[in-house]
Amino acid sequence: MRITIFGSGYVGLVTGACLADVGHEVLCVDVDERKVARLNAGEVPIYEPGLENLISKNMAAGRIRFTTDAAEAVKYGLLQFIAVGTPSDEDGSADLKYVLKVAETIGAHMNDYKIIVDKSTVPVGTASKVERTVAAELEKRGLDLEFDVCSNPEFLKEGAAIEDFSRGSRIIVGTDSERVKKAMLECYGPYNRQRDKMMFMGVRSAELTKYAANAMLATKISFINEIANLAERLGADVEEVRHGIGSDPRIGYSFIYPGCGYGGSCFPKDVKALAHTAEEIGHPAEMIKAVERVNARQKNKLFEKLCQAFDGQLAGKTIALWGLAFKPNTDDMREAPSRALMEALWEAGARVQAFDPEATEECRRLYGERDDLVLADRRDDALEGAHALVICTEWKAFRTIDFPQLRETLAEPVVVDGRNLYSPDTVKAAGLAYYGIGRGDSV
Ligand code: NAD
């Protein structure tokens, strides 16, 4: 099949590469000229395990190309995927300007039947807006062409995106058109062989499913963080509580890890957008709003713990920070807890020495050169002369530490473990003070 994909970000590139890999012919289009030039030069502008290989293999086979030429892209595919960003607007709603711009472009250039597949995360009712936008463009051109719009939300996780796309739990398509169903079955057929995971439903249900899924996951995180905060004050260890509740199959172990709050490009904006949708229809969603409030508070936890460790005297201190990305296996720092911490530390007059296996360049791009930020090339270089070590991201490379050696290196014996990676007893046995998340009187 010939497939066009608007947007060469995380979702667009992974979708394009995976669909090309099963034999489709894919044309990816992006408005960012530099990004397209880099892709054409064989460079992948984001870090995602396996993506570079998959793209270069399929480029060599002539199954995936990159362009900025929107007119050519619209003419190319029967399927026109929209995979552009839907950032938060000032009021928390999803900003649809990029999605509707693509709809306009498709309407301005299409000359035959097209199926517009919305893969961006968009509020309920967006498919109708896309439909109206395309129809208005066609009307301007005096054309009456047939087209369909369907919703195909994406559930991949950054860091495991190819695996998720290829072996995900479900492929959701919101449509009531038999013609669209047939085309989407053909498109995803190779990924639907082992078991039938295609779920066809109404377009509004498909749009809401994506928000419900992300809100549920964010709720699990805020829930366990709330329990962690109680555990801290009650002298309990949330890690023991986590084991205790996870063993109940109705609860399960997944996604109940306490930490320093969720970040990334999706949970924060999607939870806000769902809360906004609820307000708009006159149903203030109390639970969703609470999930967001708990998370905002949690992102301040590491700073509070450092204040506690240093009696609020952080000016002039140097803090070693391991982990900048919002989670392991990505270089993405959007809404990362590390950012909240660094910004609070700078405000308090402290310096940061940070290390991340992948996100150092992204951090430099975000904050530029500044006197109170050193980006270390190696994990242990970030410790030199530091007064405390803080863990923000649970990269595998941080799991094993020589604690007696760490005690020797740090100017003050303080470890703030924002991901509960270490055993408090082991850290304390090395003469270090341990501050975890929800671990009772662990200091
Ligand atoms: P991204 O910011 O990484 O990429 C978006 C790309 O779209 C950019 O390269 C941008 O230049 C391009 N673009 C903007 N306007 C365009 C236009 N008119 N024509 C062509 N290209 C255009 O975004 P992303 O992380 O890939 O997310 C895309 C959508 O998928 C969002 O709605 C997001 O919520 C959703 N989503 C993201 C993830 C994720 O993990 N990143 C997972 C599931 C769903």
C-alpha cells in the first residue's frame, strides 16, 4: 500500500518505519526542513532503540522516503496519516492547530479518494473538525471529492516504541465505514497475524479511548505517590506496601512504582486535555484534576528532600543529578521531573552536575551554556566535588553503585533516590544519609 505520514516525530517515524518494514511504500512529510534533510542523510533526529537501523534498512530498500513537499505527499498515499503534535494550549486544552493545518493541506491538494487517519492524540469530536476543514478546502477549489476520516490512536511508549508498535496489545480504529475497515485491515494485516487485535469502534469512542488509557496510567502513578507520601509520614515503606497490594491480581504490579512524578510529552498534556474537555461539557472530572495536582506536588519532592537534608541552605551547593530524560531509554526531556528539580535548585543558588546516557544534548539544547550547569560525559564524573547525589531517572546504568566509594567522593553524605532504586540499609551502611520516596524514616 502507498502510505503518507504527516509529522516525522516519535510517532510518525516509528509508524512509517514499521509500516515500511512489512512491505508498504511510505512517504513521510514534515514542515521542519532541517529534520527532513537529516533524515535524508540517514540521520535519525531522535533516540529510540532500533529506529535508526529500521529506517536505514527500509530506505536502502526504497520503501521509505522523507520530504517537505506536502503537495506530492497528499497525492502519494491512499492513507494519509496525521501524526503531528497536539500540545497543551494555555487553558490546558489540546491545541489542534497542527492537526487542522494538515487537514487543510490535504483538502488543498487531494485529487482522488483519500482516507485520513488521525494518529495524533486528539479530543473527542476532532475527526468531525478534520472532516469539515477538508470539505471547506475542497469547496474553495470547486471540487466534490469523496474522502473518509478515521481515528487510529497510538499507544506506543517512547523507549520501547518499535516493540509496542509491532507487538502492541491492540490496534484501535474508530470508523463506521466498511471501505475504511478494509483499508486499515490491509495496512495493519502483517501486525495482526498472530492474533486478531484490531478493534473497530465508533470514532468518538476511539478518540476517548486514548485519553482514558493515559488518564488511567497517570492515575496509577499519582495513586502510589499519594500512598508513598502517607507511608513517609506513617513510618511505613511504600516498597513493601507496593508488593503487598500488587500481589492481588485485581490490582497487579504494573505501573505502581512510586517516584518523583510523571513527565513526558503525553501524560501531563493528555490528563490536562481530558480535564478541560470535562469542564467544557459541564462535568468537572474531580478525579482527573486530582491526578494532575498530586503529580505537580510530587515533582517538587526531590527539591523538598534536598532542602530537608541541607536545612534549606542550598545556595553554593553542588548537586549531582543522574537522569535527565523523563524515563529511561529516551532522550526526551519534555516535562521531566529533572527539569523541575534543576530549575528549583538554580533558583535557590545551587549548581547542578548532571549525567544522562542519552539526554545530555537535549539538555544543552534546552538550557544552553550556563555557569550553574555542568553536563558530565560519564556517570561518575558528575559526582566530583558534589554535595549530594539525586536520582531522577531509573536508567539501568544507575542501579549498581559502589556506595563506600560514593561516600568517599561526595563532599556531604547525601543520596536522594527519586526512583527507589537502592536498599536504604545498604546505602546507610556505607555512612550515607538516604532519602527515598515513601520509605518511612529512611534518613
Ligand atoms: P513530535 O513533536 O515528536 O513530532 C511532531 C512532528 O510533526 C514534528 O516533527 C513537526 O515538525 C511535524 N509537523 C507539525 N506540523 C506539520 C505539518 N503541517 N505537516 C507535517 N509535519 C508537521 O510529536 P510526537 O511525540 O510524535 O506526537 C505526535 C502525536 O502523537 C501527538 O498528538 C501525541 O500526543 C501522540 N502520541 C505520542 C506518543 C509519544 O510517545 N510521543 C505516543 C502516543 C501518541
